[in-house]
Amino acid sequence: MGKISMAVSILCVALVVALALAIVGEAAIVEHTFVVHEMNMTHLCNTTKQYVVNGQLPGPTLDVVDGDTVIVHLVNRLPHGMTIHWHGIRQLRTCWADGAGYVTECPVAPGRNRTYRFDVSGQVGTLWWHAHVTCLRASVHGAIVVRPKDGRYPFPTPARDVPIVIGEWWTLDLVELDRRNLDGNFEDDPLSATLNGKLGDLSNCSGVPEESFVLDVKRGETYLLRFINTALFSEYFFKVAGHTFTVVGADANYLTPFKTDMITIAPGETMDVLMTADATPGHYHMTAVANQPPPPDLQIRALNSRGLVRYAGVRSDNNGKPVPTPLMPGQHDTMPSYYFRAKFNGLAFPGRHRVPEHVDERLFITLGLGSICRDGKKDCKLRRSNETITVATMNNVSFHHQTAASLLERYYDGTGKGVYTEDFPDRPETPYNYTDMDLIPVGPLEEVLEPTTKAIRLRRFKYNASVEIVFQSTAMLQSDPNPMHLHGHDFFVLAQGLGNFDPVKDVKKFNYYNPQLRNTVHVPRVGWTAIRFVADNPGMWYVHCHFEFHIVMGMATAFIVEDGPTPETSLPPPPADFRRCGTNGFSKH
């Protein structure tokens, strides 16, 4: 009888486990092969060479469930080095798979391959992947959709979810674009904005409109729109005529839902938005418009793309009626972005995502431009001739992108001496009125503050340290906003403001109850944003502005997070198939 009872008990346990797996969803291995190659594409009466993955633009979507393991085999058929960064994936103890070129690995050489393996855990929503060497992410990118284990959302289940990738169409070779940016030239522009790779009917060739992205809907159904901004240079406004949105998530973290008729999304950000097809059945235009600072900042062309929301059962001519178009903000009106982001709060869960009460490390980081002497000297005729190169800075330090070996390898092997230092400053050496608009044009005010240096100055944090950073956008030679991205961590966004951060008054605005949890934060034009995070992921983590010309020009650094006290809180050795850097600047083969 004892054996029978034991057998029945074991069977009952097995049934319970099976039932739990059926309800919750068993973790799976999701495996893909990404072949990166060149492909000719024709737009605007011009055929140009583009870099794509598996013949797609955007590239394939990784559709996974919270808890899954992802394996991606990268095959590089480009004439250039290549890495893939899994933007927003925490990479807990898998820093070797982060894919930041020359930070966590050297690029995969032309004709070679690389396998990335990482877990997706504790995240639900929309993330994305993209190339992280030169400007190739303009076309080498795609969505990552992370679904909840139990299939349930804290909002009504949508009828369908649809990634909407906002991008830009470039005809200039992206490697050449990178070279020009490195030389301080950021005057090159894309020709058009895109929605899911399509330029839309606002662009045309010899009077024939370009193809538009079309979203087919049924009246009464609700759709989860997964927005991703992959653009190199611009934040975008997005509207659909006759419809409103409910914003429910960003960067794979839930938000307290709020309603709006327009979203604003910066490069690097993702956003989950519900839209109900509740208008009179018909066709409605969707429009994406680039938002740019006003003069005297350097101006780029107006960029926009237009798609179509198309209700089922409506004739192709919209039943003979004109198609409504949304009224968009002006190209240089930056305030709608600021007010939109002021509505963001996290979705509070008791006992989860608690803001650390104490702070171990505080940094105040200014974001702006500066210049260095082209010949390496300390003194040259600033901004007066070809003797200088314009660079981007954090605390007046411009990051030097070395190409000899990855910083992670140097750190792990203990060979970083002479390559980098660990003295990234807590604050700018010379305080000034950071948002004085007289700093934008060349003049006596900015000339004193403009000189800087290029160096690899990193910052080290002890494991589990609580870190608070105030990012301050400045008016040094420009007044751009700055979408700041931290690899390997999510952070709490405590507050934002315009003007100079006041450490006495502005801390009273901090949201400790339900701040949004993000991996990319948009620091407003001549304003500031305060974040706080726990350095609980050992490794070498890139932090940078997600405007590509700012990255190339040096608005970046890296944070070193030390190992914790146990093997489970320490960075493991590189995987057996990880290829270390060779003498040619590519991974070894």
C-alpha cells in the first residue's frame, strides 16, 4: 500500500507540475539565423545598396516569452565588421553577448559568423536589436517582442499586436556616413522618414507615390502597436487621424495607462500603445514627423512619412471620400515632447521594482559639444579653421573609440592599464550656466569652455551599489535633446525639468512611489533628467546618447560593475565559442 500511495503522490505532483507548465508556459529555446548582406533597393527614382538581414527591412522579429533562451547565429556577408546589440535585454551575467562593438566584443569579420546566446527574464513588452558598429543600425535592425508567461496583460488583451518601426531612408553609404561624423561633420541628412521600411505617399518618384505602410483593422477591435524608433538623428511625433491612443508600456516595462492623441518617441526608445478602431469605417492617414531644435541649431530637412489605417469592408477609394490627415506639431516645436513625457509613471506593483532609498554614488553629467585640435596639440585656432574637429562630450570628456581589443576583455583579463582609466568625473570640472543660449553660436562665452580631450575614462561601481545620475543637456554649440541609453540595466526615471538642475529645489520633484523603469531616457532640450539604478549586473556596460552622430563623436563612456560575493553574482568566463579580439581589430577565427 505504501508503494501505491507513493506512486499516486508522485503522479499527483507530476500532474500539478504539468498543469502549472501548461498555465504558465514552459521556457523554450528560440533559435534564429541572421544573415547580414547587401541588397539593392529602389526608392525616389534611385537604386542604392542597403545593408539588410535575411533580405528584410526592417529585419526579422524575435518573438519570445519571458523566461525563454534566445540563440541567434549571425552570419556576416558584409565587407565590414559587424556586431548585434540586443537593445534593452538585461543580459544578466551574459555581458559577453551584449554586442557593443569594441566595448564587449570586437566585430565579426567579413565572411565570418558569431553565435549569441542569452536569456530573456523579468521583462515583458517591446525591445529591439540593431547593429552596434558604425551607422549600420540605420538598416540593420528589428523588433524583439517579449510576451508574458501566462499570456495575460494588465490591460484588455488586444486582437493583434503590430510592430511599427520608425526609421530613415539613407542613400549615402552608412560606413561613409560614420567616417564623416567621426571627422566632426554632421551635416548629412536622410532623404525621408520610414514606417516599417516604407517611405509613404508623401514621397514620390516622377509623380508616382512611394508605397505606404498599411494597418488593416476591424471596427471595435483594439490593437497593441509596438513602436520602435530606429532613426539615427531624430525624435518623432506620431498620430493617426480620428483616433486616440492609450500608452501602456515602454522599454519592456509597464506604465500607468494614459490617453493621448499623439506619441513622441526618441531614437532607442520603444513604446507599447493601445489603439481601438472606433472611428467611422474608412481610411485614415497615420503620420510620423521628425522633431528638431529650432535655429540657431544646425538645421536638417523636414522628415516625415505617412501610412494608412484601413478599415475592413471599405472600398479602395475610401467610398469616394477624402482621407483624413492628422494635424501635426511644427518641426521645431519641442515642448509637446516634454509635456508628453511628463505623463509617464510606472505601473506600481507592491514589493516589486522598489526605488533604492539610499544612494552610494552620485553623478552630475553634462551633455554637449566641444572641440579638439586635429593634430593632437593642446592649442589651436578653435572653430576658426580646419585645425579643429568638433566632438561630443559627457562632462567635457569625449570618448575615444579604440579598436585594438574590447574593453570587456581588457577588464576581465586585467590588462586595461594604459588602455583606459577609471576616473570618469563625477561632474564637469568647470561649472557654468549650462543652458545659456549664447553658448550655441561661436563667441567668447563658449570659446573658453569648448576645448576638450578624447580619452577612455570609465567609472567603476561596486556590486549592488545604488547609483543616481542627473543628465544635464547643455547649449554648448547646440541645444539638442539627448536620448541616453544604459546597457545591461533598467533604471528609474525620478524626474525631468527644463533649465539647469537645482539640487535643492528639484529633488522635491522626485517620484519615489511609481517612477517609470526604462533603459533609454530622453533628456529634454536644455533641460535635465534624474535617474537611479542598482548596479547589480557585473561586467562592462556602455552608456551613450542614441543619436548616432553623438555616439560617433564621443558622447559615451562605460560603467564597470564589479563581481558580487558569490559565483551567482559574478561575471562568468566568456563562453567556449566566444572569439576574442585579434590583432586586426576583428574577432579571432
